[in-house]
Amino acid sequence: MNYYVVGNGFDLHYGLNTTYSDFKYYLLQNGYQELIKKVDKLFYELGDFLPEDVNTWSKFEDMLQVFNYLDAEEIYSEAIRNAETNDDRADFLDSPSWNVNYYNDYIQVLKQQFDSWIRNLDTHIISDQYFRPQKGEFVLTFNYTTTIEDNFSTINFDIFHIHGIVGQELILGHNNYQKPNIFHIVEDENSDYRDTTTRNAINELLEIAAAQYFKNSVTIVQKHKNIFSRIPCYDKVVIMGLSCGAQDSIYVYEILRYAKTIDFYYHDLESKSNFESYAARYCANVDYIYW
């Protein structure tokens, strides 16, 4: 019996448009040009990514780490600079704290639209000989889509979506949590209202930005340790379409702790190379199969 591990390459193999570049195109098609412009600017300025990576969002989960690096003083200066200076003339939309919340909105909207994009994907596929789960087998999937449920009878095998599934809270992001550098605010009778409300808004923004895309894979593995510890009950682990990038490493190491025999299906050489570097520390017998 097989223990399947399924990544986004699985959906891509069967013709689904599930790259992060496809997500970016979805945003463009739905009127979020300003959101993309702002996010790309952050990726360029705060990240260490190649232009082609930013253009395609090819390393999207790694890129989301830039929200850790938002600068409180810079946001404060921008918020004050773009606000109405006279409180008597200003309405809510002119206040500096509202300018801060603009950042908050686009951080939240990005996640909301990711969920919307997943919900609207057509998951119909034409199956082939590579994936034919049998009675008693198990599927651990990193995908949010219901591709397997929509195209295969799941009566005979168990399936678990470790990062959530359409209709649930989706776990998206990185594993590099950094405590934000927030303002220390003292509010008393001498405090300036515009100053303190703006700084409080920035502190809230930075807390949300740090937490929103923190995946915390260590906790996820601990919470679902029984999913991994059952691996020795199966004859073989079959990994299909897992990129094995930096954000996958914690899971890959946990799989390798238990696996003795592995079939690794790959399409791009980077995935194969990534997995080889992880597997070198373990004694599993691995067959690499170009997919």
C-alpha cells in the first residue's frame, strides 16, 4: 500500500492553472492592479528576489516574508505626509491613521482574494496511470483544491489537507516569524491625538503583517504528528509534485524520518535537487521519476 504526498505539481500535471503566476493574473483580471503594484513594490524593495521571480510571483510564499520588514517610521512619515494637516478640515479619509489602514487593507485583501481564486478554480481533470489510490491507502495533500475529491472516489482511502481546503481557513505563507518592531506609546494629557492614533494603527498593522502569513509548520507537524507517524504502516511513500522548497522543508524532513522507500515524481529539476539535498541526511531508498 502507498502513502501519497501530493503538492501543487500534482494539479499542474493534470492541467490546472494553479501557479502563483495564475493567481497574479486572476487579480489583474478582477481589478486589483493597485494591489499588485503595491505588493510588487514591497517584493522589490524589501526582498532579495530576481525581477523574473517578482513578475511571476514564482516564490510567492517566500516573498510574503517582506511583510516582516515593514518599517514603522517610514509608514508613519508617509501617513502624516499624505494626511490633511488641519483637523477641522479633515474628514476620516484624510486622517493619517486611515492612511495606515490602507496597508492593513491590502494585506488582508491579498489573503481574501487568494481564497476566492482557489474557490473559482475548475478542478475537473482527466486521470492517468500515475495516480490510482487503492483501498486502505492514504493521501497527504498540501493543496487547497478539491482535485482529488472531485475526480476520484475517496470511499476507499483517506485524505488529509494539511494546509486547509476550499471552504476552510487556508494556511498560506512562510516559517520566518519575526516579532515586529513597534512603537512604545505613552498616552496622557500631553499626547497628540493624531500622533498616538497613527502610531497605534501602525502597531496594529505590524502585528497583523507579522502574523498573517506566518505558517508555523513546526506547530502544524506537532498537531498532526499521527499523520506522519503512520508512514511505516505503508509499503512506500509516493511524492507527487511537491516543490520541496524552503517552506516545505519541515514537512519533508518529517516524512524522511519515517520513510524507507520513496518514489519521487518531479517535473522541474529544482524540485528534484531540493529533495536530494534533504534525503542525503537519511537512509531512504529513493527512485526519481520524471513526470
